[in-house]
Amino acid sequence: MSVQTQTQQYVMHTYARKPVTLVKGQGAIVYDESGKQYFDFSSGIGVNSLGYSDPEWSLAIAKQSQTLQHTSNLYYTQPMAQLAEILCQRTNYAKVFFGNSGAEANEGAIKLARKYSFDRYGKSAQRYKILTLKDSFHGRTVTTLSATGQDVFHQSFDPFTPGFDYVVANDLADLTSKLDDQVCAVMIEFVQGEGGIHLLDKVYVQTLFELCAAKDILVIADEVQTGIGRTGRLLASEHYQVQPDISTLAKGLGGGLPIGAVLCNEKLADVFQPGDHATTFGGNPVVCAGAQVVLDKLTLQVLESVQQKEQLIRQHLEKMPEVKKIDGIGLMLGIQLESKTAAEVIDACLEEGLIVLSAKEKIRLLPPLTISAEELKQGLAILAKVLAD
Ligand SMILES: Cc1ncc(COP(=O)(O)O)c(C=O)c1O
């Protein structure tokens, strides 16, 4: 039985998979079972920040798996402690909680915000509401679907977790009208990823932070897709010169192994007490050993190179047919097309040996942060050919 038949027979049909079975990769290139090579401009949806099989990352996880692969969170382990320190120091946060995915990180952030509010103002104040942005995406659990500001996700799984309301991104009047006494937090993506690569305006963000600070309303930044160097800074919040009370991370942090993180400031550092929150695999030593390598490798120089690569991509894209507008920042870019659909471009690229993504009607590019200029140019040449056809 082929891998594809076996998958179709035994794995629930939750993904519209392409008819390609990937077997190995190196850097920004991945190979299918026939040996065909693809430039991967998706990084497994923003996960493989160092590309495929980075030698130091692979070695770190191999070594750790031969030493201590897992313990319960009832004991201390060095890789988790070390990763926590590096992460907090590099992001200016006080403490972190480790989980396994973006949705789980956001669930943790939501719980943390509500617990802060209940501890501080009492449950009877009913200060539990969380505002999120329309077109946001925060995950697939029932609560993070509630947080996701897109009706398309609010269909088949009722009842959803109550206590969420949605505001139009970059609309300060809408925000102001909904910041009532029941709101405990506002949750934002600085650049909406799944929602279609939309950037928040600087003035909007700065005013949102001021309005929230005045009412002790927490700001949660979902940096699951934007974080860990994707936009050319370690966190996208740095572009806005703001420090959210909570930032969530996942995807790129593990470099290819599952991890989620909830970072919080000093005000929230002791809100969670033993028993309030937990997860069996959180802070897994193997994953944390790999994540340390990711952070070690994302030096200031590498982060700056992400910004240079953005310029290189833009210069090439601007000369291509079909490219109407380029949105996004760093290596998180969305291309608005003139007349072709994202689906047809994705399929044609795949045929020619290039993996790209969509974000609503746009083509989305999320190449590995370490991709070389040569690999970028070769992949872009394929895109140019597809768009010209
Ligand atoms: C901004 C954002 N938040 C949350 C998630 C959910 O992450 P995960 O799929 O790891 O649960 C995603 C995934 O695409 C995301 O882009």
C-alpha cells in the first residue's frame, strides 16, 4: 500500500493534502519519494526556521534523546531551565510556561489573563471578556476557535467558549466602544498570518496599548507565526516599540519539534500557582535542547539578514507579472495576484519544484530564516515562470 493510500485509509481526513510524499530535506530543499527536489518557501508553515536537518539542531536533539528524553514536570531538567532563561532574557519577559503548540499557548494566555483579572478584581466583577481582532487566527481548540475572529471557524462545534468579542483591526473607534468594564484582555497578531497577511498600524498599536494600560486591561500578542525572527526581529512587537503583557510563541521556536510558550511580564509572573495550569509534554528536554540551538543561531546578524532577504524577494517580485501588491514584513510575505488564483499558482509551483502557501486569496511566503540568497533566487525564478505562464 502506498503512503498516500495508507494515510487516506487510516488518518482522519482533516487536511486537503497535495499528492506528494516528502521523505528528506536539507536546508531550504526537500525531496519527495521519487527524488524530485522542491525549494520550500513554506518552512512547514513557519516551523523549520533553520531549514531542514540543521546539523547543530539535529545533533542537539539526538544527544538529548540519548541522555534524557522526558521526565514529568514534577522534576527539574536542565534544557528547560536553560531555554527559559535565554528566552526571557532575549525577550525581556519575567517568566515562561512551556506547552506543545500555538493553540495551547494561546489557551494558556487566555487562562492567565482571566486568572489575573479574577485574582485582582474578584470573580463577581465579571471581568473576563477578551477582545480579539476580526480576521485573526488563534488556533483550533474550542476556546481558541472562539478567540479566532472569523465566522467561517464558528460553524460546526457549538457551544463555543463564551467571553470573546471581536473588533475591526486598525479601527480605534470600534476598539474604544468595546473596551467596557468586563474586558480583561485584548489579543492581537501584529501581522495576521492565516487571516491574509495584514499588518497592524503603528498608531493603532500604540494607542491600543495606552488605552489598555489606563484600564489595567492586559495585551496578549499572539506571536505564534510572527515570533522567533520571522519578521526580522526576534518578536514582531519590537517593530512597534511595545511590550505586551503576554506573548505567545510556537511554530519557529522548536525548529521542527512541537513547542508552545506563554511569556509574561513581572505583573503576571506569579498568577499561576501549582495546579492552575499544566501539560504532560511541556518543556520536554529534547524539544528544549533543539529550541536552544534555534535561539543561539538567531543572532542579530541573522535577524538583519532576514530584512535583507525581504528586500531581495520584493525586488524580484516587483518585476513579475501577476504581482499586484506585496504585503507583510521580513520573511512573512503575502502576494496579491492580478487574475490567477492562489490555488492554481500553488499547484503549478509544486509541479515546477517550489512549495508556497496561501493566506486567504494571497500567495504566502514563509521560507526558512537561514535560506541563502541563491536558494531564494532559484525559487523565485520558478515563481516568475509560473506567474508568466
Ligand atoms: C497566529 C497563530 N496562532 C495560533 C496558531 C495555532 O498554532 P498551532 O497550529 O500550533 O496550534 C497559528 C497557526 O497557524 C497561528 O498562525
